[in-house]
Amino acid sequence: MEYQDQADYNNIIDVIISTFGEVLSRDVLYNIVENFGGD
């Protein structure tokens, strides 16, 4: 199940990057998602 959660996070990140790609770096987005995702 953890793998599926990671895939979901990656999908969310890809959507955010396609929207804000020029504004935020991928590392920043990972940190945001990890903060909201808990672990």
C-alpha cells in the first residue's frame, strides 16, 4: 500500500509541477507533499 501512496504523491507532484512548474522547484514540492502526507 505504501508504494501506491508514493505513486499518488508523485501524481500530485506532477500535476502541481504542470501548473506551477516555473514557480516552484521539484524539491520544494516534495517537501510540501511530505509535510501534508505525514511520513
